[in-house]
Amino acid sequence: MKNTITKINTITSPEIQSIKTIVVAGICILTVLLSMYMYFMGKIVFDVIARKQAESEIKLAQSSVGKLQVAYLGELNSVDIASAAQSGLSESKDTIYATRVAVSPTVGMLQ
């Protein structure tokens, strides 16, 4: 009977050393998980900030492209035969046009 009581006591009250090992392992695991949480949260925050900066740069680029398009169309409308002649350009009399011809894939193949 004394042997049974000793077994029950060893099971219900583990040694102090094993309790310390479990607590230290738990603290290490908690530290690793907390570090991973902080890393991923920081990465998410920095990615959101970078995305917002990229979006603002895209808006600026689109705005400048729009301004350039308006300026191009303004210049395009201001060019006529008289202004081209002032620049030293003349109308071509002998024009040769190149046209695109559809070619069958079997043309030129040996059969």
C-alpha cells in the first residue's frame, strides 16, 4: 500500500526541476511566437505604407501624362501646311506607299 501511495505522489506532484523545465520551455515558445507576431505586424504596416506611397506616385505620373497629352494635342492642332513651310518642310509629290500583305503559312513551304 505504501508503494501505491508513493507512485500516486510522484505522479501528482512532479519534481521542481521538471516544473522549471516546462516553465522555461513555455516562456521560450511564447517569446518566439511574440517575436513572429511583431515581425509580421511590422511587415504588414510597412507594406501598407509602401502601397500608399506607390499609389500617390502613380497618381502624379498619370497627372503628368495627362498634361503632356493635352500639350501634344495642342501642338498637333497648331501644325498646318503654312507652319510646316516656315520650318523648311515641303509637301511630297512622289509618294510611295507600303502595304501589308497577308501571307498564307503554306506559301514557300516544300511539299
